Amino acid sequence: MTKKNIQSQFLPIKSGRASEDIALNLEAAILDGRLKPGERLPSERDMQVQFGTGRGVVREAIKILKQKGLLDVRKGVKGGAYVRELEMANVSESLALFLKQHPVAPEKLIEFRESMDRTITVLAIARGSQAEKTALVKAVRQFEAMMGEPEPDLVVTSELDRQLNLMLVRMARSPLFEWVMHALQMGFSSHDYALYEHPEYRSQAAANWRYTAHAIAEGEPMRALSCINRHYGLLRACVEEQNSRQPADSFALPTDVGSRTEGEKP
């Protein structure tokens, strides 16, 4: 970037909050595309001249943007501050850390996941390819088989459950939903672990995953949504039982939906 370009790239700053103003100028240039991913920022000396301030103020502005994940600071011959290309993993990790630092009540998290899953499921039916739907059914069958073992490895099954959720959200073709789902799956998953730790709920939840996958594969949104309702009904009952220590058979699967047997179509 030449000095001529620098003069037209940024706006003058005001005294009193120089580092914040510089950071806002640079952030605006990054977000509107004037500074592109991988591009090196002007040197500290050039920015001192442009903004009419000292090196310490420029460095503080760069530090602010580095903390936001917008810049990488490199050392060496080709060192300097470079615009960072934000990836889904970076966004999801930041959101996951935020959620861990700000605990959400189980019911609120379940409520959010249920509403999100309902939308994702409808989008997956409309936008997912048949190959993706078939792969989902196959993976769910593997999950159900593992859950049917006398002593399932809950670490392995939890990871497979996480992958099933990510498979489903990718079928929705919605980057925003995918970012959020990745964040929710990084460390916790709406207390789904409670279902899989309890033998009674475990078998019902695994069977319900199968009903859901088949409804999606067969393009039946109402049946799929009924399965989503059932999953979160099970989850609420399980969490409430953990809190009140009520018998596990206090919640039964509805018999009007998802009652197919092993002869159902893939």
C-alpha cells in the first residue's frame, strides 16, 4: 500500500480517544473490503503520519484489533500487521467461549436449540442432497446400534451425536446456523448428554434420531418436526427428573408419530 493510498484510506482522528478511533478506522476498512484478508497494514511510521499521533497509540489500536481477531501480527523481515481471514472455526470458538463464561439456564438453552433445530430441519429437507440424506440415515443407524450396547462408550457416542448435528446443519446451507451449531457443539450440546447417560432415555433418544433421519430423507417436514418436538420433550423430562429424582418412566414416547419398525425405508 503506497503513501498516496494511505491518505485516502482513513479519516483523521480526534484527540482524547486516539487509539479507539484508529482501531475503528482500520476495522471499517477491513469490514468494507478496502483492506482485504492477507493484506499488510501500512507501517507504524506511515500510520503515525496519517493519523498524526505517536507510535504507542498506533500499537494500542493494532492490539485492539488483534484481540478482536481481525489482525495477525508477524515478526521478522516480512513482519507487520496483516488482515486476518475470519473462518467459521474462529467465530464458533469465540461464541463457545462466551457461552461458557456466561452460563445459560438449561431450559433457556433447550428452548433455543429446539427453535433452531426446527428451522434447520426444514431447510435440510429442502436443500440437502439425497446423498447427504442417505449418509445421515446410515450414520444414525450406526449411532443407534452403539447406543443399544449394554455399556456404550459415551465419549464415542457423544462425538457421533455431535457429528450428526453438524451433518444436519450443513445440509441446511445456512452459514449462520452452521456457525452457531459449531459453537454449541464445542463443549456442550443442550444437555443431550443427560439423555445418553440414562439407560431409559438413551434408547428412546436413539430411536427418535432414526425417526428424524428417515423423515428428513423421505422429505416429510411435519413428521420430522414432530420428532424434533419429541426429542426436546424427552430432554426436558430427563433434566427435570435429574433435578427432582422422579421415576424415568414418567415420560413415554408418543405412539402416533415415528412408530415405524425395522422395515421402514432408508
